Amino acid sequence: MSIAVKLVLAVLTIGIFGCNPKAEYIIPVDFVKYEKEFEPGEKGLTQKDSQAIYERLSIEINTNTIGRELPDIMVETIENDNLNLRTLINGPTLICISDAHCGWGIDALVNGVPRALKKAQNENIEIEGICLFIKEDPENENMEMFNSKLNELIPLYHNLFIISSEESKRTRLIC
């Protein structure tokens, strides 16, 4: 699978949100459907095939996110303050989400997303970046690994928040 597909799958939900008070809620994208399309099969995939899949994925992401409203999502700051994520959205925003157990998700959060935000900044595109880091329940979370990955993300994002696994599933940010 290409790095670009892994980046898209790692981010899981990428949204550029507008300020439309009558907008409908975000609709999660079924990334598994696209992942299956990228499986080469017997004939393999041509570059044209891959480009067509990327275009359909991009259209679905845009349709499902741009101008749509973020549902109430409770997140926690590094300082343990609870906030509603919706109150943090003040304009075009890229939201990326992953957990500590997903190697390519962490790679996207550490490398891909910061590069994309930097590129947007260099091109004078005003977009805010918000990183949501999923914390599993204490019984299932390796806290040493979680804290290590969290500390790796802290210098990369001034908008870094922790979201519980239950909250991410409840809000359908993860399908």
C-alpha cells in the first residue's frame, strides 16, 4: 500500500470545517472501502486506476466534511482540562486522529500532517491543525507507550488533545 494511502487511512478523519451554523454533522468516510480498492488483485493497479480512487476518496472526504458541523466531542488538554472540541474551531481546520498502537498513524501525525500544515502555511493558506490522540481505557492501554508517543507529539502541535476511545467511537470520528 502506498504511503499516501497509509497517510489518508491514518488520519481517518480529515475535515476542513466552515462556520455554517445550519450545516449537518460530519459523516465519517468508509476508508476500509477504499483500502480494498487499492488491493492490486490479479491484474494490479495502474497509475490511472490509483488516481481515480484518490479522486473519489477526495470528493467523499470533502463532501462529508467541508461546511459540516462537528458534533459535541469532549477532549482533554495535556493539563487535564476538559473542553468541547467544537469550541476550538474558529475557521478552516485540519483534524487528525490516531492512537499509540498504529505505527503508520503515528508516522502520519509525526511527519505527514506537520509537513502538510507547513506547506499550507508556506503557500499562505490559513488553516489550523488539531491533533487528537486516542487514549484507550487504562486496562487496555500501555501507558508507557502512550506517554512516549504523546511526548513525541507535544512539540509538533500547539493544538494537541487527548480523546478517549469511547468518545471517538461515540462521535463516529472512528468508524
